[in-house]
Amino acid sequence: MDKKVWQWQRTINSQTFLLSSNRTLLPHAFVQESFATEDMYWARPMSSDQLRTMLSNSLTTGVYLISPDNTTTPVGMARIITDYITFAYLTDVYLQPSYRALGLGTWLIQCCREIVLEMPALRSLVLLTGSEQAAKLYRKELGMQLLEEEDTALTCMRARRATLADAASAAGPIPQDEPEATDA
Ligand SMILES: CC(C)(COP(=O)(O)OP(=O)(O)OC[C@H]1O[C@@H](n2cnc3c(N)ncnc32)[C@H](O)[C@@H]1OP(=O)(O)O)[C@@H](O)C(=O)NCCC(=O)NCCS
């Protein structure tokens, strides 16, 4: 499934847009610039090596404006971190300001829904959001619910890097056996 390329196309106000998971279409500079915007307050630009690793380990859908000469210009993205079978985490949903309120955000989320619905043993699609408007969109298009509404037996937990590091310092080194001496 991870070799599959998902692709959709639609025209809005005489502008044609492509939504594609084709990795080769997505310029890394677009992701870095998007991560640097205040709109993506949860993200930060990173080294090019880190970005390459991040993108090669996730399924990223880009939204592109197609010019009459077939050039694709990126205008948005959404990233799905997944094992392609059981679990998907949706993050980094973004459209450049001049392409908002056209229905492209809804389309992007609907296409992500189609991709995730193909996962054969999907247990959960999960996301975090700080935006009430985005939460409304996710409820409508993805059937997203707060965990306590859906299943009181489950708790949603998370650790930021700092709390994870604090837990590691409090716990000390991981117990492990000394390597056995081997005869030379
Ligand atoms: C989220 C986002 C991709 C939606 O794109 P869009 O092009 O405005 O989406 P649509 O035109 O399809 O509109 C869908 C709905 O999303 C709402 N919306 C969702 N998130 C929003 C946000 N962060 N800011 C403004 N509106 C948002 C719109 O108000 C609209 O609601 P309506 O249908 O009741 O009018 C876009 O607003 C964006 O990039 N925001 C900045 C990044 C962000 O906040 N991402 C989500 C983080 S969880």
C-alpha cells in the first residue's frame, strides 16, 4: 500500500488543483516555508536531512495548482504518519492563505479520509488540534470525536519531548546485562 500514489483533481473558479501523494512533486522548500509560518505554530523548519527522513517516513498529500503548461505549484499539504495497515496520525494540515475558503481544505480532508479508509486493519485515525474551526471540520468529514465522548474506558495520553526527557532522567539508565566476556 505504501507504494501506491493517490491522486485527485478538481477545478474551482477556473483554477485546476491536483491533490497527490506523489513524493516527487512536493518541493521540500514548500514544507520548510509552511513550517515557518505562524499558521503552523506547532511546526518548525528543520535541517534538510531531518526533513527528508520525516517525509520519507510519512504519507504526505500535497495540494497543487496546475498551470496551463502543466506545471504544479504547491499550495497546501497534509501529512499522515502511518504503518499503512492499523494506525494513522493526521498532522500538518495547511493551505496557503490565498487558497483558503474555496473548499480545498474540506477536499484535502476528504481525500485523506479515502486514503485512511483503505487501510485494511485500521484501529484508529488520531489527530491533535488547537483550532475549534478545524475541530468542526474534522468532526464533519472524519467523524472525529473527543475520546471521552466515544469510549470512557480509554484515555488519550501524550508526552512532549521535555516530559519524556524528564521521565528518562528520573528513571536513570535502562537496566541491562553486562555483555558476556568472549574468548579472544
Ligand atoms: C484548516 C484549513 C486547511 C482549512 O482550509 P479552507 O480552505 O479554509 O477549508 P474550506 O474552504 O474547505 O472550509 C472548511 C471549513 O474549515 C473551517 N476552518 C477549519 N480550520 C480553520 C482554521 N484554522 N482557520 C479558519 N477556518 C478554518 C472553515 O471556516 C470552513 O468552515 P465552514 O465550512 O463552516 O465555512 C486552513 O484554514 C488552514 O490552512 N489553516 C491554517 C493551518 C491550520 O490551522 N491547520 C489545522 C490545524 S489542526
